[in-house]
Amino acid sequence: MFNASLHPSSLSSLAAYGWDEHWEAEFAPYARQGLLPGRVIRVDRGQCDVATPEGIVRADTAFVTPHDPLRVVCTGDWAAVDPEGAGDPRYVRTLLPRRTAFARSTSSQRSEGQILAANVDHAVITVSLAVELDLGRIERFLALAWESGAQPTVVLSKADLVPDPLGLSYLVEDVETVAPGVRVVPLSSATGEGLDVLSAVVSGGTTVLLGVSGAGKSTLANALVGTDVMTVQAARDVDGKGRHTTTTRNLFVLPGGGVLIDTPGLRGVGLWDAETGVGQVFAEIEELSAQCRFHDCAHESEPGCAVAAAIEDGSLPVRRLESYRKLLRENQRIVAKTDARVRTEILKDWKRKGAEGRAAMEAKRGRVR
């Protein structure tokens, strides 16, 4: 399948980066063109570092810089690059189709999507116990993780700052209530608690570390890789925040198998077309909605509303429903900015509700008279 320069033995070095039969089949047409397969381990300033059978090479991304920001070269991508001697600089000629992609919306007025990591199997959401838990933020990260196609895990870092085992168990329980189907791991890089559990999770496939600045991602990356690959900066005691230790997304091979992508701390966690992910995070509300009398129930004052009944009997916290509604509204706004059909449907819905409101008001006035 490969030309002489790509003898199978020369490709064995890529196995540590996740090369398998799937990627071999995807790359076959480019092998016949004499190109090299490689995995992007870092991107900066229009160039990237790529792990290839020839070793780590520096390549220009000019040939794959589309107008769509979700298609730019990203850490974790598999690429076809120029072989040695093809010129200076070398170029990334194309990207192989992604298995998964972790994306968020940017804070720009254009509301563009931003790709954070590609071909990820596990998303480790790192949450510091040095500050008060922000359950809403955890739900946001989880929605993006589920939407990406990766399996999320929540790590409660700096667990040594909660010495009371009972208090720690309550914190774990709080997070488990907002993370159905997700493993929650209390972990301390200082004592090693929980590190063996997380190491087992990330030992196969590709893992991306996510979280805000000061969550302890770089310390955790060092612990998993087994050496100080990332510089660590202290977080402020007052709010647990720190400067961005990581300024680019970096991919490392783990000693126990698998690869790890560390990311800069995220100040904003905007959704990007993540309706499915939101539904996964709030699975209990989706299940209750299916039991409502009306299929388009807004869970407000409609008769036969299973969600309202769950709120009434205390089995569903009001905060969960409010968070669910908030994320759905935000996601709808993002989708509407990029999809004319959705904008039209939303406008029709607003007009319909407005007409119904005016009709109800007229009927009320008629009764008063």
C-alpha cells in the first residue's frame, strides 16, 4: 500500500501517536503521491510541528487555511505532509477526515466556531477544589465534550485542599448530579490521590485536558507524562485563577500508552451547535419531557407537564431546569447566526407567540367588558 520510503517498520513510530488501520486506509491515496503521514502536535503562527516517520518536522499550513475556522490545522489532526527534500519550507498538503472535533464559539461579534482539539477520545474537564464549584460551568464543558464525540471525565483537582473525606464525598456527589454517565475523579497531584484512576482512563486513545486558568491542568499534564513538560504557575488564593501557563495546545505521548493534548485555560466556554450535547448533559430532563402531555411543552404552566411535576416533588432541582433552558437558548442563538432557515423558524415562532398573547389579551378584555 505504501511506497518504498514508507516501509511498515518506518511507520511503527507513529503507533505511539495513535496510528492504526483506520488512518492507514485514510492515508493510502496520499501515500501513492509520495507524501508522509503525520500527527500535528503543536500549531503556532501559521506553522505546525508534525510527528512523522522521519521524526518531528516543521511544516507550513498555508495550503490548508480555509475560510471556515473549523477546518484549520489543529493539534491532534492527522495530516499529509511533504517528504524530506521537497523544499523549504515543507507544507501540510491536506488533513485526513477527523473522527471527532472539540469546538466552541469564540467571543467575537461574528460568533465563529473555534476548533480546540481534533481526533479526541477522552475529554478530561479539570475543576479546581481551591474555589467554590461552578456547576453551570461544568455543565457547559460537558455539553461541548459530549457534542465533540469524546467521552468526558470530570477531575476535581487539588483534592488535598479538602482534607475532610465526608466533605469531599459531598462535592463529588454534587458534580455527579450534573454529570450523568460521567466518571468524577477527585485528584491531587501533590499526594498522588486519584492519579492511578485517571491514568487508567487516558491510557488508550487521545485525551484532551480542559478547564479554566488555575484549574491545575499543567500540573496534571506533568503528572501524567511523568516529567515537567509544562511550566506551572501559582494560582491566586483569592479566586483560584492564574495566568495562562499553557499558551498553545500541545500533544504528548504518555508513558503508559495513549496521547495527551493540553490546552490553554478557557476564559469563555461558548457553545457551538451543541444541542445534542446539551441533551446528553440534561438527560433526566429530556426523559421527563418525553412524558409530558404535549410534545411541545414549555414546562411552564401546561397541564400534564412531567418536568413541572418533578420540580414540584423535589426530584428535579430548579437550578437544573434553569441551566438547561439557558444553554438551549444560547445554542439556538449561535445556530441562528449561521443558519438562515433556523432564523426564519425562530422569527415565525416569535410571531406565533406574539399573536397568541395578543389574542389572549383581547379575550380577557372582552370578558371584562
